[in-house]
Amino acid sequence: MTDRGSELAQDFYGRWARLYDLLARRTPGIVTLRRKAAAACRLEPGDTVVEMGCGTGANLPYLRERVGSDGTVVGIDFTRPVLERARDRTAAYDNVHVVRGDATAPPVAGDVDAVLATFVVGMLAEPARAVDDWADLVGSGGHVVLVNAARSKRWYAPPVNTLFRAVVVLSTPPTTRFRYDPDPVRQLDERVESAHERLRDRAAAIAEETHALGVVRLTGGRIS
């Protein structure tokens, strides 16, 4: 992401932090999806897990359930207003740490058992490279889990994808344009596919699911 793109994204998500938090917690089916994502990390009590792009922290309590009081949960995001909400949400846990940083250069190193990234890779200029970095961070035997939205491929996809396109355009900063170049939906599809394909390449074992009428893809892998 360019410096200008980063500024736009931070301003956009900071301005809409309250609405984003509401959608992150109240969208139908989202709690089930977040629990599935946490389970896909294959965590054990005492493990360390890092969430890249943790947003307002909606996943962090579920990850903490998995690692227990002896484990460590680290949430990383670059937008201060959403991080403030994440800190408030996890204030009761002394083993959950929320850090401002870049998911492509996370301020963590060593002894990480799993990385979770939900709805993040579509914002990255080089998503496959980020997945490589996350796989290197957890090392052989560690787990990387990706959850992302892209156009549905199911037989009833056309009306679903029409609605999905509207959502993507409205959530692409800035939201004042009528035309985007490149097309944000096509770009999102390409980035999501690139990231998930790279995880398949790096993993010795893969679990994949689709949700929300085929729009949401969950891919979890044990790194070889």
C-alpha cells in the first residue's frame, strides 16, 4: 500500500470505527465465522497467536479462549481509533496485547504458533508476499488462517455479487468516486485468490470452507 493509500485507509476506517465495530460484532453469522476462524488456528493452551489487522478486536476474545490464561494473543492494526476499541474490548485480559503496526511488517518475532488474518489481504498490494512472511513467522508446524470476502462462484452468484459489488465500492476509500481504476472488486478477487493460493502452496495440510452464500472464504493451513 502506498503512503497515500495508507493515509486514506486510516482516515476512512478511523472515521467509521463505530459502524465498523457494530458490523464486526452484529452481522448475522459473524460470531459463528469468528469462532470457526479461531478454531482453524489449531491453538492449544499456552500458545501464542497473532492477528494481523485485528480492527476493533472482535476476534481477540475467541483467540484468548483458545490459548487460555497462560497463552498470549497479539492484535496488530494501523488505525488508532479502531485499536482504541480493541483495547477497551480486551482490557480485562492481561495476556491480550493490542499493538499499532503494519500487517506486512508486524512488530513481533519468534515463538508464534499461529497467525490469523481476517478481511485483510484484499487491502495489501502484495498479498502473497505477506502470506509468505506470516508463514515464515510461525515456521514449520505453525498455522496460518485467512478469512476473506470475494465474489461468489456458486450457481446463484449473480444477484449475490451485485450486492457484494455495492458493499465493496461503498467501503473503498475514498467513497466519493463513481468510477475506480482498477476496478476494486476485480482487484479484491485477485488479491484474495493470490493470498489463499500462496497459503495452499506453503501448507502441508489445508482446511477450506465457504460461508455467506459463497462470498466468504476461510482457508487454514499447517505450514510445511
